[in-house]
Amino acid sequence: MAIRSIAPDEVIASPYPHVATANTLVDYEALRRAFPAEDRFGPQIRMHGDLTWPDPEYVKLIDEEPAYRKLHDWVYSEGFVRTFVDIFDAEIDRYVKNGDLIRDPRTLPIRPEPYERRDDLIKVGNTREEAFLFPRLDIGIGRLNYGIKTGGNGIHVDNLTRLVSVLIYIDDNPDMVGGEHRLYGLDGYTPVIDKIYPAKGDFMVASLQSNRAFHDVNPVSAITGVRKAMYLAVSCSAEIWRPDTDDRLAKLTKSRYRPSAAERALRSVRDVVKSAVGR
């Protein structure tokens, strides 16, 4: 395993289930030293530059650097997926029972080989009949203003297919202002910062991406060099979370929001009235 063992009792409940740990990576120093130079990164996926399978520079990296090969082999394995499903077992059980999880991830098959690729990302609304869990690893860099139009574009919840999101920082950057990972709770319908986790080397934040797993990146307002991080995920090939119908949170839930049947009917009536008035 590429990270230290994490026990279920390390799960933090507020504002939603997550773990936040320092000294996480077993081979941190080797990964830090071999972190790719800026000119090796491909176009933006979620950070300003990313490397992911099967980018040529990614393949070259895992071929040349044993620490990254070990990380790759662990992420793309059943063991990686089961590690995080087991960590959040009690919370998953609760979400299955209350209907927020429309599929029980503990019963789904696992396909450990690379599945989500740069040129074939799963689109929102995927309804494939065959549902399975799969892993993902991106290595990336953030520059000035990271977190404004990158890193999720502000406060958001990940797509309905995402079960667990994992962020691990590589290296410290004393010249960076901002870049922290922020978790939000709700005061009524207003997001309020609940936790702020530092952008420090070898620090990991792993979170169960429930319908209320609101998070963002504190935008980088000053930096020398780049913000170095890795993004890992456990996802499903089909939607695994119940779509959110609360229109008051639609701007936050974004890709998860779908109007309720009543709201759709009301909108249809409004459209008919507007059409009639406009004649």
C-alpha cells in the first residue's frame, strides 16, 4: 500500500465524512524528489497542468521512477478501491439506508485498470446498466489564481459518479498564498467554511462525496513556482448518488441538480404561459 494504514475511527464527521492526515505517503520523499518538471504536464483537466494515464509523459514517469510505478500499481488495483470503501464503511451504510446512495458500492464489482482517460471522460448523466467501481490518478500543478476557474471553479460537489475524492499535496511552497483545501457546511442555504486544510507536503484529505460534500480551493493569490498535488478517486461507471432536487442549492450542487417532477411541471406551465403571452 502506498499510504499508511488509516483506521475507520479516523473519519471526521463534520461537515461531511472525511479523513485528513499528515505523513501519509510511504514513499513521500522519493515522490517529492521525482515530481515532474512543469514542462512535462499536459493540458488542464482539473489543475493548470495534469498528467494521467495514458499521457506519454505519465507513462514515461512510471517507467523511469520506481516510486511513481509503485503508486500507479497501487492506485490501479482492487486494494486501492477497497481501502477507501472500507474506511468509509459505516458512513456508506448510512447513505445506502437513507437513499442518498442509490447503489451500494460495497456490492459492486471493481475494475482496477485505467478507465477514465483524458480523451474519454465519463459525462454527467451516464446511465450505463453495468455499474462497477474504478480508480483514477492525476498528478498536477497549480499556478497563480488556481481555484478560481480551476479546481472545480469555486464551491461545488463532485459529479454523481464520484464516490471518494482524495487530494495529496507534494512538497511545501513557502511562497504560496492560498491553495488550501476548504470544506463547507450549510447555514440554511448559505455555504459556511467548516474546515481549512493546509497545502503542505504529504498531507492528504479524502472525502466521501455525498450530496452535501461542498468544497473548494482557496484561490492562489501569490506564488513562486507551482502548487504540487495528486488527485486520486474512486468512482462508479454509472450514477451512484441520488440526484439533488433542491433548486435553492442548484448553483452549488451544479452537475448533481435535477429539478423535481413538481418543479418540471411548474416550469412547463410557465413556458406555456410565456409562449401564449408572447403571441
